[in-house]
Amino acid sequence: MSFVPRSRWKPDRVESPSLIAKAAAAYTNDARAFVVYRSGSIVFSDTDEARSDGDYLSTLRATATVQPDFTVLEMNDRNFLVRFVGPVSGLVLREFYDRNKAPIEKAVIDGGRLPTEEVFSGDGRTLPDMHCYVGLYARAKLYCDVDGPQICVRFIPSK
């Protein structure tokens, strides 16, 4: 793996992978297969067919070999879908974030950013603070899953 700078922060509290899987399935209308890792990272299949665990893992790891860009999308249910590279995403459940907002924001300030990192929207404007914190929290969870991958939920749509 090539070296890409990472933040020092490793979240000690994360959402339930089964709750993340339930929301992710709904976002795809139960149409795409995916896995959810222990810290909440999601790797989607392009279809309703599952991929091999090795393929999911190599896709997850490939995300950590490029610059750590992300896009935060607030969903209709108020959860946050954080898109990384390709079919890799993170999901931050709004209820969890609201309950843990202070420690998440403190952790981001204390070590969740890379040295000299600034976070901007695609059009060059500064992101709303909440989206910045959510994205950096999801990215920290992604790196936890890359470093200690454990699939907790496999979702395969019913045919």
C-alpha cells in the first residue's frame, strides 16, 4: 500500500453495523448487495450479486491508497451518507451523531484532520461545520476498518 497521510484519531464509539445496514439497504431500495465493516464502512456491489470477501476487502483498502476526499450527503431521513472513492461509503446515523456530537467534534479538533488540511465543498466553498465533522468522523471509521477489517453484515437482496 502506498503511503497516504492519515489523521491520528481512531473513534472509540461507532454506530451499530446492523443499523447502518438497514439504512443502506433502504437507500438502494434493497437492490444492491453490500457489506458493512465493524466501524461502519460500507462497500457496495454494482449489482444484487454479492462479491467475494477478498474483492470487498481489496476495494476497501484501495480507498486508503488515494487522497482522503469525501462527499457528505444528508439523506431524507437526516442520516449522512459519506461517499469516498468508488463503491465505498460511510454512514453516520443522525441520532448517534446528535448524541455524541461533543466528543466527535472534540476528537476532530484534537486529531481528526491532517496537518494543514482544509475541507471544502466541490465548488470551493467551505463546508458547513457539521458536514466537516461528519465527514472526518466517517473517514476515521474508514481507516479503522482498513486497519482491522471485519465484515459484520452481509446484505444480499431477495430475488
